[in-house]
Amino acid sequence: MAQRVHRPREDAEFDFILGMSTVPVLAYFIGTWPKAIEPCLVADLVVGGIADEYAGRLTAVRADITRCPAATERYGVTGAPSCVLLKEGEVVAAHGPGLLATAEVRKLVESHL
């Protein structure tokens, strides 16, 4: 996974990262239960690539649903993997739950940068 992807350990850290970002935030939510692991590993690759591609114009955050339950609820995440694009803390686009394809995530990001 790209080093440009933040990995908060709890809601407070997630909120801190959002508060410090001066650019849009692509937050993707992962799960650690058996059926979610494989698609979430794919999401790691997809979002890591997007984070590298849009370095300086986008902040990427990987949130574990069980470790960041308040953020999960706040953004209406119902399964993993899911992603939301945030501008100033507000959702401007979302995808999921379901497998994330690079082209879909890129289109989501480009339409709001």
C-alpha cells in the first residue's frame, strides 16, 4: 500500500486527519471479516495508486469499520469496501459497498477536484 494513505487507529485520529487536510479526502472503509478481506485488499491497491496519482491534490484515508465506528455511521457506510469523497468534511461522492475499480474511483475523484 502506498505511504500516502493514512491509516487511523480510531475515530479521533480519523477526524484529526480530516481536520488537517486542505484538499479533498478520499476515505475508504475496510472490513476484517472473512468475506471482506479479499475485496478490501484490492481496495488497498486501487486507493494506493489513486493516492500516488493525485499526490498533493488529494488525501487518502483507510478506515477500518470496527475501529472507526462513528465515521462509518456518519458517512452512511453499510459495508466494505466502500469509499466516500469528502470536501470540507461533507460527502460529495460515494461508491460501495463493493469492489472498487481504479477507473471508477478515478472518475469519482476527477469529477470533484
